Amino acid sequence: MPGPTLRHRAALALLWLGVLLALAGCDSSAASRSSGPRIEYGSFHSHAVNGTLHYSIALPPGYDATKKRYPVVYFLHGLPANARAYRNIGNYADSLATTGHSAIVVGAQGARAGDTDPEWHDWGPGRDWETATASELVSWIDHHYRTLPERSARAIIGVSAGGYGATLIGIHHPETYRVIESWSGYFVPTNPAGKPLDLGSAAANAAASAHANVPLLQKRFKRYPDTFFAFYIGRQDPYPGFVDDNIRLDRELTAAGIPHVFELYQGAHDQAFWDMHEDAWLAAAVDRLDHPS
């Protein structure tokens, strides 16, 4: 049988080239699909809340391909909430990946069945949500994932009631977090209607108030001068007193000479408003943390 002609060889070469390009395209597409953050869910027994504490975690692109350790952003959801609200971190992880910021994002659980609005607060044995978040969760994440286990590599951020929680936990524990951000938050504990709660004593109310903590922050932040404390709210926020509460804290911090960032934007109190600002505010947080190493 005669061998292939030059024309046949050329046609065969073009055929194989097409196959290789198609395979390369498939590989590229698969790589593209796998290059985003990978979200997992976990849990552990919490002594602070006397039960199982759940969390979500978004591991950044490249986490599985290297042995690098990463900074961590702890994200606190709004309240009242159901027991699965901690799972809603996909947008924030995608935002960091899109803007080229490599960090682990952890969604903290702050509510459960029968306890839907604990305000990220320590209420007593079995309901110590602040301790569960600031101590137990951070310790678990540092021991089970490749984090940079230092305050210089941790941020705590929250939206609405999560902004209140992030603020109080952050200013109570400046040794744990370098970055503290509140998005449309408030600065005293509130009920679901947004009205201040009375915790039963002047001492308890003061401990749970960011305003009452301002004089203490001069000393606390002096020990940690690299702390980045920032908060924003929309001018059209519908909850009574939230805008005034933010403006008041800005004035108190300014009068006390405590460095911070405050922004008053056009907007209300909804996901579309937070989506509008998440790229800039997440980038500002991670830019101030240690880089992966």
C-alpha cells in the first residue's frame, strides 16, 4: 500500500493540531473553573455556647497547590438570623479573588435555633457568643488550616448586627485582630427592631457599648498602634438611630485622638448597598494584613 502523500500528511498534522488545541482549551477551561475560592463547612464542640459551633471557610485560589500560610478575614453576619447564616461568604471570597487579594475567609456562626439574636454577646454559661467567636473559633481555624496565626494577619468584619459584633469583639480583643470593620453596623446592643437593649446593669451596658469603650481604647490601641478601625453606613439607613450612632462614634473617636476611618455613603441597609462597597473595603482590610508566606 502506498504511503501517505504530502497533502495527506499536512491534513493529518492539522487534524492533530486541532485536537491538541481543543484539549488545551478544555484544560484551560477546567483550570479557570477551579481557580476560584473553595468553600468548605466545618464544626466543633464549643464550651462557650455549650454545643456545636459551625463555620464556613473559603480557601483562596492556590491554597491546595502550595504550602503557603494565609491571613484570615473573619466575617460576622447580621441578626436576627437562622442557624445557617454563616454560610453566606461566597461573595466576599470571590471579591478578594477578583481583586487579587489572597486571604482565607471564615464565616462565623452567630445564631441557632431558639437563639436567633444573641448580638455576638457573652450572656453567661452556654450563651457566650463573643468568647466562642474571638477565642474558640480563632484557635480552631489556626490549628486546622494554614493560617498566619498572628494578630497582624487577622481581620474581623461584620455587616449590620455583625458590624456591631465585629466592633465590640475587635475593641475588646485588640491583641487578636489588626483590622476591625463595621458595615452598616451600630454600637450598642439592640433588639430586632433596632432599639437599644438594657442588659440589666450599668456595668453590663457599658461593657457592651462601643461609646463607653472609647476612653479605654486610647490605652488599648496605644499598645497596638497599627490597628485599623473603620466603619461606614448609608445616609438612607432605615433603622432608627443607626446613622446618628455612627456619626456619634466618629466624633467621639476624633475627640479622643483615636485613628479611624468613617464614611457616610448614599444608600440604605441592604445587600445591594454592601455589594457596592465590598471590593474596596475588603481590599482595604487585607492590604493591612501580613501577606501570604
